[in-house]
Amino acid sequence: MILDDIEEFAAALAPATALAGLDFGDKTIGVAVSDSLRQVATPLSTIRRKKFTQDAEALMAILDARSIGGIVIGLPRNMDGSEGPRCQSTRAFARNLSRLTDLPIGFWDERLSTVAAERALIEADTSRKRRAEVIDHVAAGYILQGALDRLRHL
């Protein structure tokens, strides 16, 4: 079930379950998870995209292993708030994923999440090579943490 409104998403979540955050891109899917109290987002891994079925299989394995209760997908809006082609492909991915799971799927505005992740990695003196390896799941952590902070104040 896909819910655009964060309040509806919150209402659909089972209590005391962890959430997964996804940074969906053309080549990779960054994955982050929260604790069951939904306080802290932790970057977990990056899935190298192949075909949807393989991507979904890898993602579902992570979700099942971590007992995830909901999915937050970063929605890459344009800076003016409009939705472009990347939003359309993200929504299409969410629709396809919703056919494979009953977990609630919500969206979170991900504008500048990759920029924030890159800045944090640079401040941590991470090498360029290492930044390229971890940027997607660190950005997923920023996306999920934003959603967790909002859910905490509902």
C-alpha cells in the first residue's frame, strides 16, 4: 500500500517495528534501517541495480531479515517542488514493489539528501573512493532520519 501523506503512512504502521529508508537511483538503491523504536536511522548497504526482479529480491531479503514494518522511499523532487522524470521512475518502482509486499510504503522529500551525505562524508575525511562506495546508503540514512523525525512529532 502506497501512502503519499506522512500522517496516513504513520497510521498504517504496526507499532514497535523498524523502518527501511531507500535512496532509489538509476544505478543503485541505498538502504538504511531504523531501530524498532524509530529513533535512529542507520545506513546499511547499497544494492547495485540490475533488473527489477533481482533488485526486489535483494531488497526483500533485507526487509525480511530485519523484520521491517514499513518503507520510506526518497522522492527526488525538483528544487521548485515539482516532480520530474526521476520522481516518475521512483513512483513506478514503488508501485512495482507494492505488488510484492503488504508493507506500507511512504515517500519523503529527498532534496539535498545526497549533498548533505556528501558533506558529512567529506567532514569525516572519507576518501573519494570510499565516498563513492557509501554515498547511496548514507543518503538513505538522511532520508529515513528525516522521516523518523517527522513521525516522532505527529
